[in-house]
Amino acid sequence: MQGFKRKLVYACLFEALAIVFTTVGLSVLGGHDSGHATAAAVASSTIAFVWNFIFNGLFERWEARQPRRGRNFARRAAHAIGFEGGLVLMLVPLFAWWLDISLWNAFVLDLGLIVFFMIYTYLFNLLFDRIFGLPSSAMPAPSGQAAQVR
């Protein structure tokens, strides 16, 4: 599976699970009522869904230009850190506003989610690639051909 279909399946699966994990995290760990937690989870997943398409498109464009193909630990870690780092910049203000807490408290609250989602993103990508195969940007170039720049 490649292209838009791959990105759509990836983002939908990732975010469906993310809503469950975020709701539980905000309710249990953050002590917020489940209604507020669910609304924050759905809003954050909507933002993450859009960010997912943007970030993965940029990442795969960069990846396609690299001379070394495939996804090793460093590349997967860079992907997880880049994706989650951008998301933190967008979600901490949302959590502060929606949960009526300071930016600092929202960041502290989000720390647990940040760590969890860094690991989740890495493992989700690993499993997704094993189940659906690598995207074309990470596949080895056919022998005798140089990697094409997109």
C-alpha cells in the first residue's frame, strides 16, 4: 500500500488508538472528568491527524532524497521525535485552555503523554511498516539505479 491510501490508513489507525490512550491518560493520570478528557482527546487527535499528513509528507520527501534507504533505529527515532515535538507545540496551549490550567501545568501534564506517545509512535510505525510494508520513499532502489529525488 502506497501514497494517499497508505497515509490515510496510517493516520486513522494511529489517531483512533490515540483518542483512547489520551482520554485514559487525561482522566486517570490528570484527574480530569471523562467528558473534558474525551473532548481534549478528540481535539488533539484532529490536530494530530492533520499534522500527521503534513509531517509524514515532509518526512517522506526528505527520506526519498537520502542516499541510504530503509528505516533504521536513528531514522525511526528522528521521525518520532520530529512528529511528537511539533505536536507538543500545538497541543500544550490547547490543553491549557481547555482544561483551564497554566501553560506550565499543561506541559507537565503533557510530559507523561509525550513520553508515552514517543514510544507509541516508534512502535506503531515499526508495526505498521511490518504489516503494510515500507513506503516507497524507504524502499531500496532497484539494483543498478540511483535513488530518485522527488
